Amino acid sequence: MLLQGQRFVVTGIASKLSIAWAIAEALHREGASLILTYPSDKIKKRVDMAAEQFDADLVLECDVASDESIETCFAAVREHWGDGIDGVVHAIGFAPMDQLNGDFTEVTTREGSQIAHDISAYSFVALAKASRDLLAMRHGSLLTLTYEGSISVLPNYNVMGMAKASLEASVRYLATSLGADGIRVNAVSAGPIRTLAASGIKSFRKMLDINEKITPLQRNITQAEVGNAALFLLSPWASGITGEILFVDAGFNTVAISEQLMLDDE
Ligand code: NAD
Ligand code: 0WE
């Protein structure tokens, strides 16, 4: 019970496969109290299921495309936990589907780029603004989820790579801005996992197959492994860590040419 008596707001649950579901599960397992959020009525049912399973205090609407929705959400959080919160989890990413299939230069548009950056990167700053006072009261922390596509190129990740690079820079700027308030800001960079956000991505299966040939651990990672790393960064055990991107990718980012791919070619 690492987090008994601590309070977290978790965004980004859309199904049992969601990374946010596994983070909520890990936080709940360690005794934390939770508020869960959903972006639209379509998703609410799933979040209600999670709320029941993890004994959440509240389920609130929070569409990060709208400042008003974010403000209303955190007003309700403030109403419930007026003396502060210990953490906010941002597990949100979105680009229009047409941006994620095909040649980067061809398929990337101004509108697609704006949406990807707004929902996937700026929204983290927006959540930081809305939760700053509550986090400062208990020296809490912010956590987001990113992906290797911010640094190196993967087929079809396209404008999401730009948005994740922006998100990772925001982790560092927020960490510096909020450090004086005792608030930490970190990210987990997760390896590929089959979630709703991976469905509809052309040849995602193939990506997972190739990934397990490249990683030092010779396998893909699980949602639960991301949940445990997230739990650590959100916990007092990580009190000296801020502005950090922690890879939970079975070592993928450390390898340039894998032994396995050399063997396959012989
Ligand atoms: P997911 O589809 O389960 O989660 C994405 C979430 O974004 C959903 O819950 C969706 O409701 C939410 N969302 C979209 N638009 C929103 C809006 N306007 N307001 C509020 N919420 C909105 O998929 P996931 O893989 O669990 O993704 C969670 C995070 O993890 C994303 O940031 C994603 O980029 C990141 N990530 C995923 C992988 C992977 O391979 N699945 C790897 C690394 C990082
Ligand atoms: O960040 C992500 C998911 C990004 C994502 C996925 C979708 C699918 C549904 C953003 N927006 C949408 N919009 C939709 O309409 N990941 C890290 C998972 C992911 O997505 C990829 C990947 C990987 C890995 C897309 C192409 C290539 C690899």
C-alpha cells in the first residue's frame, strides 16, 4: 500500500486495454483514491466500469479540446478534494486517422497537424494549468505517456511523432515552471501495445512482431508494466525525479541494429 491516502485524477481510459486502465489499476492496488475522466458520452460507460472496479470517488467529463470542459472538470475536483491532489495522469493522444497512413509529406495537413498537437501535446499544458493549485497543496506530480516516434521515425506514426516531440518538450518546460511549487512532471515512453489507439493502424501486428525481434528483452511490453512504472513516477519514491522521460519499452530505444535481424538475413 505505497499510496494509501493519496489522490489521483486519471484521464484516458477508453477500454480495458487502455494504458490508463492499467495505471488506475496499479494506483488502486496501492491504496490510492481516484477520480476518472471521460471525453464524451460515448466513452462514459467504459469509464463507469473502471470506476466500479477501482472504487473511484467520481467520474467527470473532461474533453481536452475544450478549456471550458477542463475548467468545469477541475472545479468539481476542487469541490471534492479542496485540500489538494497528489497527481494527474494524462494518457491522451489523437490525430485524425488519415494522418496516420501513408507518406508523411503527402498525408500531413495543416488541420491534421493542428488537431494532433492540440489534443496530444497542448492538452498536457492545459491540464497542468487547471490542476496547478491543487497539486501545489500536496507537492503532487503530473505524468504523461509518450512514444519513441518523437525521436526516431516509424512508418505511419507521422504527425504524431511531431506531437510527441512537442509533448516531451512540454514535460521539461512544465517541470521547470512548476518546480518552484514542488510539483514534478514526468513521462513514460511506452513500447507499442495493442489498445484502441492502435486499432485501425495498418500493420500494427507486424510492428509488434518486428519489435519483439529488436528489443533486448525479445518481447513486447504489457499495460501492467507501464502501470507499475507510472506508479513509481507518481509515488514519493520518485521525489527526486522531474522532467524525465522513462522508457518502458523492453530496451527498444537502446538498439540500433539487433542481433536477431542480422541472423534473419543470413
Ligand atoms: P486508448 O485509445 O486506450 O487511449 C487514448 C485515450 O485518449 C482514450 O481514452 C480517448 O478517450 C482519449 N482522448 C482522445 N481525445 C480526447 C479528448 N479530446 N479529450 C479527452 N480524452 C481524449 O490508447 P492508449 O494506447 O492507452 O493511449 C494512451 C496514451 O498512451 C496516448 O498518449 C498514446 O499516445 C500513448 N502511447 C500508446 C502506446 C501504444 O502503443 N498503445 C505506446 C506509447 C504511448
Ligand atoms: O500514440 C499512439 C497512438 C496514436 C493515435 C492512434 C489513433 C488511431 C485512431 C493517434 N490518433 C489516432 N486516431 C484514430 O482515429 N501510439 C504510440 C500507438 C501507435 O500508433 C501508431 C503506431 C503506434 C505504436 C500509428 C502508426 C504507427 C505506429
